[in-house]
Amino acid sequence: MTALLHTNDPLWMALGMIAQLCFFLRFLVQWLASEARKESVIPVSFWYLSMAGCLGLLAYSIHKGDPVFIIGQSTGMFIYARNLHFVLKKKTA
């Protein structure tokens, strides 16, 4: 495994790590918002972080040529975008 890490382009590795950080942060944001309100809530920032993480991981998985990861991230992107659409539509109504 160590050999694999040394063959990666540092920019792609950074993109993958930042995308993973976005996925971690979305759960942290959701947890903190829920704790503050004492009920389960999903703040809008959750969906933005989801999309940022998904786009980064999708680009990374395309670069790596991993079809399983590509399909998973592509599906996730549709779901995150649709939920964000619903949130923004409700705000403008």
C-alpha cells in the first residue's frame, strides 16, 4: 500500500483528501445543527458540502478509472442536487 501512495500525483491526492474532508464536515455540521435545535435537522450547508465532496470524489474516481466509485458518486450527485433544488425552491416560494 505504501508504494501506491507514492505513485499518486500530489494534486490528485489533495483533491481526494479535500473531498473526503467535505464529506466529514457535512456530518459535523448536521450533528451540530441538530444538537443546537435538539431535533434532527439538515442545514442547507449539508447539501453544499455533499455536492462539493461528491464533485471532488467524482473527479478523483474518474482520474483513477474506478467504475464502481464513478457510478456511486454520479448517483449521489443527482440526489444531492435534487435535495438542494427542493431547499432553494422552498426558500424562493
